[in-house]
Amino acid sequence: MPAEYTNLEKIRLEKLETLKKRGVEPYPTRAQRTHTSRQAVAAFEEAEEKGSVQPVQAIVAGRIRSMRVMGKITFAHIEDGEGRLQLFLRADEIGRDALEIFNRDLDIGDFVQAKGEMFRTKAGEVTLKVQEYRLLAKSITPLPAAKDEVIDGQVVRHTVLADPEMRYRQRYADLAVNPEVRQIFRTRAAIVRALREYLDGLGFLEVETPILQPIYGGAAARPFTTYHNQLKQTLYLRISFELYLKRLLVGNLERVYEIGRDFRNEGVDRTHNPEFTQLEFYCAYADYLQVMEMTEQMIAYVADKVLGKRQFTYQGNTIDVNPPWRRLELRQGLFEVTGIDIQACPTTADLQRAMRERGLPYDPNAPRGKLIDGLIGDYLEPTLVQPTFLYDYPRDISPLAKSKPGDPQTVERFEGFIAGMELCNAFTELNDPLDQEQRFLEMGRDYDAEDEQRHPMDEDYLRAMRYGMPPNGGFGMGIDRLTMLLTDSPNIREVILFPHLREREGE
RNA sequence: GGGCGCGUAGCUCAAUGGCAGAGCAGUGGCCUUUUAAGCCAUUGGCUGAAGGUUCGAGUCCUUCCGCGCUCACCA
């Protein structure tokens, strides 16, 4: 119950009472519809083209978005899931009482159903001439007003709901008045659909693995912790799917993927939300070079399906995802932007010295891998605007990736960047159980318990690997970030329906 | 967590430290082809919260709450 109704809400509640007194049920149980707004217009235009004399009858339903009351006639627009349709109500047709109720007791925001005949107005707009209408749901709280004007075929919206806080906290209102927001989430669904199509087409099996995990792993992040009362067990919300999906490879499922939610107890900013959607796949007998090719093919496929083209604009940059993407060795890339050759700095002390010589700030407690990771983020990542695979990463920040033959310091790992944003991460997966155990031990030694780089030892995962894991290539990608790119959204919150916000006092 | 900025009517926004306003929405009228309909009239505010400075605070100061940008942090 709202603590207090606003004046505008009180007026609408009075209208609700008036309607009831006049025998109008404001929330009827059933509705009827023969045409969506778009179908009704299409049916009329088709008949018009054929020169048909048969009138097009339709029952439509939607939300009232505008009303123009002109004495004994009224024009209104309703909006449904597909678009808008103008209604034309005339006292002669529906009766004075019905028109009066419509004009006086119905409001913008109400859901109605209307039955009538399609026609074209003098101004040329295809419109429903209403014979009867019915209220489907009364709106008490006024929608944040948005008024549309059509200039040269372009819809210009006035007084749009723009306050980001209200848009995210009351996403329902945002969606109701901002059609382009609805479009973002249709695009998001299309992206996920296209990814599934692509992977299914390659014979991948979609699976679901635990979200509540006794040991978290597969990424460097702090987890959310929870507790199972009956089992008296601490559990973690997963930070990645990796270790469970790779267990499945041990079980002879050769190609698996999962699309789902990950949870990371980290900072929130324009590219990070505490819960986010991830795609991971693992492909037996593939290495990271094959995964690289799959990645660029997959993204091109998604762009084709979703946008119908492989070029798009993101925040002013034209991005072209047509394969092949640029491939940049991490060592080379870092050398170009910092002048440091990480190959020549095999120890933490060497790298610290090189950074100091060039006046680059660094965390004196960070091991070599973390320093390199920092250099990437600070100097290299922002320059990677066109799709780029950065490859061959330091071993100590990649505890689940396989070393490059003949180069134990480096692992076969790549990350994909677009528009200066990390989009995906992949490697030739480590399948040697003895090496894997060693990596966990190194992690425990080089990083203290609070460091999110540290991966806890997962004995069961090691046991699985000891049964024999086929060599394989693995891949992970943030669906939210891909959606940002393909919808030209500057902030991850624009592509998450209900993004995390701090709870307000009293709510 | 640090820095910067913002918070005023249902929505979008004004207001040198000096009477808190506009457009849209709403309400009451007129209007039988409008479309940001138009015309006339009109309601609506504890200026995010609490303190303080001042003759006087939306405006200046302090604290708190929330949001945004940014830095730190962030496979």
C-alpha cells in the first residue's frame, strides 16, 4: 500500500469509483483481440490496395498513450507490443454516454480493447473507427508523461523519462514509455538466440551446472557467500562455470556450453554489474587458435542475425566484426604502448624495475602477472577499438590455461577486445592434473588469501582431471557487454532489465 | 572507498542570497477528421533529509540519504 496517494492518483481513484457506480468493471477477467495494431493496419492497407469494398473489422487492445477530445468526437492512440494505432470515437457511433465515459473517466495509461472498422482519416492515418470499447485495466499512477511528435517521419519524444535512477528502479515505467528500451531487450534476446543457434549448429550440448557451489573457481573474483541451513554448509554463488563444464569433458561430453548468470562481489561501474550473464563453451580437441576462429565466426553470425550487417556504430566508433580480426601478441602490444618487453622481465623485480625506469606507477605488492594485467588495462585495452585478439598471457594469472610448448612462463590464452572493452577470454585448457595441482599451489603461495587472483584448491576438480580430460579449448564471454556493443549502449545497466542499485531507506 | 557534479510540481526543466516559475500531464469549459490538436480558465511545492550562517536560504556551510561521472578496484 502506498503511504499516501498523490493528487493525480486521488483523481484517478475517484474515476475508478465513478466507473464502478456506472456498472463498468475496471479490471475485467477476460480480454479479446483479433488484430495487433500492426496487423490491423496491414490488413487495411492490403484491402485498400486490392480495392476491396469489404470493410476490415478488427478488435484491438492496448494502452492509451494519447487522447484528443474534440466535443462529440475523440481521437486517441493505443500502444500494444508492436506499435501504435489511432482510435476514432464518435458520439453518433458509440453513443453519447459511452463517449462521455471515455473522455472523462479513462486516462492515458489505461488498457482498453476496441472493436470497429478500419479506415483512413483525412490526414491519411490508418485508424480504427470504434463501434464499442471496453476498459481492460485502469491505471492509477500516471505514467511519466512522454509525448510524441512526428517530424518528417521521425518520432520526436518530448518530456521523456530521463532520470536514470527512476528508469532503473521502476523499469516497468521506463519500458512503458520508452519504446527504444523495449527494443534493447528484444535485441538482447535475439543475441542469445543467435548464439544458441550457432553453437547448436556445431553440435554443442547446452547444459546447466550448479550456481550454488561449495568451492568457487574459474575466475579471479571475490564471491558472494551464502549458507545452507540443513546441510550446515557454506556455499558460494558461482563466479564462473568453468570448472563444472570441464568436468563434463571428463565425462565424454565433447562439446558443451552454458548461458547463465555469474555473481561477483566486486565494484559496480559502466561495464560491471554484480550479477551478469555469461556464455562459456568447451570444445574437446580444439586449441585456442581454433577457438579464436570460432569466436570471430560466432560474433559475425550474431551480427548478421541481429543487425543484418557486420558493421555498426558504438559510441561514435564504426566497428567492423567481419573476420578475420586483428591478432596481437600481448608481448608485442605491451611493447608498443609501454616500451617494455615482458619477455625481458622474467621476474617481478625485473618488471618493477622496467616500470620504474619509465615512470609507470605500480603496486609494490603485486606479482609479475598482476603487474602485466595492470599494464594491459591501463595502456593497451583502451587502444583496442576494432575487434582484436590479444594472445599469449603470463602463466601466473592464468592458472587454468595450458603453457605454450617451450615457453613455460606463457600460456595459450587470448582475450577479445572491442571498443576498448574486454569481451571474451579463452584458452587452450590445462588438462594435466599434476600441472594443475602445481598451479593451485603456486596461487596459494604467490597470492594471499584476500587476493581475488587466488584460486582455492578444488580437489574434486583435480580428481576429475586425473580420470583423463581430453585436450580442449574453452571460451567465456559477457553477454551483457556484447549487448552493449550491438545496441550502442554506453552503460551495462542499459542492457540489464533490473540492474543492481543501492536500496533506498524506507523502501 | 576517494574526487567532482546533481537532487525543485506526476514528467522535463527555470529561478544574482530577496514573493518558487514554465512547458507537458491534470481539472473545468468550447469544439464532429485531430495527431506535441487548438482556444479560455485553473489546481498543483515541507525545493531529498537534518542541522547551521543570515534580517532573509532552492541558492552559502556541516552531516546524512540517493543517483551520475570519474579514480581505485574489477577472468
